[in-house]
Amino acid sequence: MSTAEVFDERIAARTATIGIIGLGYAGLPLATTFAEAGFSVTGIDLNVERVRAVEEGRSYLVDVPAERYGTLDGRLQAGTDYAAVRELDALTICVPTPLSKTRTPDLSYVVAAAESVAANLRPGQLVILQSTTHPGTTEEIILPILERGGGRVGVDFFLGYAPERVDPGNKQFSIRNTPKLVGGSTAECLRRTELLYRQIVDEVIPCSSPIVAEIAKLHENTFRAVNIALANELALMCDRLDISAWEVIEAAKTKPFGFLPHYPGPGLGGDCIPVVPQFLASRLREYGYTARLIDAAHEINTYMPVHVVQKVADALNDAGRPIKGSRLLLLGLAYKPDVHDTRESPSLEVMRQLLARGGEVRYCDPCVGGIDLEGVHHESTSWSPEEVEWADCVVVLTCHRAFLEHPLWDRARLIVDTRNVVPVGPSVHSI
């Protein structure tokens, strides 16, 4: 039996051993999904607390509640030692790719993971990169690292790219029913990558090369960033015209073709939409091209926290108060509703600016119990009539379900609503 036939048979029989490098927002749901499909899965993460949580069946992500562990029958294990790579048939690298201070991709986590995998690579293994990164990473960076041991791609080992499309907290779309893009360094690499993901995803879409899949992922997030920037600029323009941006959008979306509604807010958050377009822009600068639309969208979106703070100042000024000394209650520090993630959250920047201007700031977030900001620790307060009544101004930044299911808007003296969730009234100021 050929090595390809052995691989296919092990995948089909669910006897193949699968590895997931990185147990964060993308890696842990992927590891859990493979284990639920019947595979023996090993997660590798240098974060000891994450590993301990997985081993003990404790949840640290909204998409992997504790009850999911109970269905796995011990098929998911975790550790910090890359020596476990030697026992795997296939593995996916899901480590983070943050932006550096110069707004270029920091590939240090990807490189470190690839080097650790290469040090333990055995013949016949399939290695897949899932981390979102700049175009060319799979074949220009990962491939040379894996080839250092003398193996040949497509013969001795196999390399693919399969970008994540996780939307944390989304109850409608999961890994299973979200189409999966895959690319491979050779035809056999592509075939094996496609075969593996067909075990857990309903629709797998092969691309002609890894770089096509890489750019497709970047384009998806850039589409969102640019269209949200357009909605944010509409809000800025409507503010000058003293009309509701949300009413304009509701009117525009009645057109049954050629329009897809996006909505304004306090800015962009998460590790994808604010960050990923910069991967594309920075890469293109190496080719002498300036991604002008991406740069313009970034400028608008990063301005929104400033606009929110100005709206708070205006609302307080109308009530005869300055920001300095005013009691301000911020609702929501997570970047989106009902998740724990505060990465790149615009709420943090709003909080920084209000504190810098002398406001007495508290926050309420049922998903974020505590944060450290500028060296100071802050704890979430309760969502209660007493806390709302304490505030001179309530600022709605993230519309968690708890705020909507138990509204306390009538207890607030003044509200600045960045999400269009508070009923219109004389004390409500919209962005």
C-alpha cells in the first residue's frame, strides 16, 4: 500500500492522529471539532494555564463551553512539548500573528512554531498553516524552514494553507457549516489538505495555490473593514447634518440588489478586521504599491473613539458639566457582544481618553471581569439600577445580551449610544 493510500485510509477510518499548534480562539475550536469527529487530537500550546484548562475540561472560550469536553471521551489532550509532533499524522499551526508597532505583521510566533515542528518532523506528515498572515508566508517562510532537514515537499512531507474563518460567539455559523478554503504547495499537498478538512467541514474549496488562499482571507476582512469605515464616515457626516445614520442605512438597505448594510460604531476590534488589512497593505508596500483605500479606512475607523469621546463631552456640556470630575459608566469592553475578547477593542481607547481627561470612569461588562489599563487594574461593576443611577453619563459601547434583556435606560441621567440600541429620548445622544 502506498503512503498516500495509508494516509487516506487513516483519515477515512478516523485513526489518524491530529495536532493543533496554538489553543486560542481559532485553535481550540478546531481541536474540539476534530475530536468530536472521532480523531485523536493533541493540542500544543506554550501557555501552561490553557493546557491545564483543556486537560481539566474547563472553558476559557465562549465557543468551547465546558460541556463540549464531556462529549470527547478523552480524544483531546494538551501539552507544551513539541516532541508530541513526532506522533502526529497531520497538524495545523494556529498561532497568533499580531501587528508590530510599525503596523507590519509580527511573524515571530509563526516562525517559532514552524521551527519547533521542523525539529520534530517525520516523513509523511501533513503540515497546515492556518494563521492569518501576509501573502507568501506559507511557501516563502514555512516551506524553507521545513526543508532544512533535507526533506522534499510533496514527497517527504506535505504543506498546505487553510485560513481560519472563525466568528467568535456566532451561533449560526460554526467550523462545520462555514466553507473552508485550502491551498497546497503541490497537487498532493492540496489533495491531502482538502481530504483532511472534508472530515469536519461540509464544503471545502480548493485554491490553485497557498497565496490565493492567503489573499482571499485578507480580502474578506478588508471588505469588512472598508465597509465599516464607510458606515462610520456616514455617521460622522450625518452628525454634521443632524440626522440619524441608522435611519439612512435602514432606508438604503430596502434596495434588493447592490447594497449590503454595515453599521457604525465606536471603532473596530478583534484580531482580524482591524489588523488583517494591514498585512496586505504592508506586503504591497514591498512592491511599491500604496493600498490607499485600506489606509483611508484605517484612518476613519481609528478616529471613531475620538468621536465618541467628543460626543460624551458634548452631551455633558449640554448638561452643564465637563468630563473632568464626571462619573462615567462604560457598557462593554469586549470588542463584540457576548465574548470575552478585548483585543483591539475600541472601548479600551475610549476608556483611556476619558480617564486622561479626568473622568471618574467605571465599566460594566458581564464577559470581562477585570482589565489592566495603563498600569492600573479595573474590575467590572454590576449591571444594576444603583450603578446606572451613580453615573452622570452612561456610554453604550458593546451591546451584550444582558444589557438588552434587562434594560435600565430609564434610570440613566444621560446616555451616549454608539450602537443604536437605546430608545430615542431627550437624554439619549447617538453617534
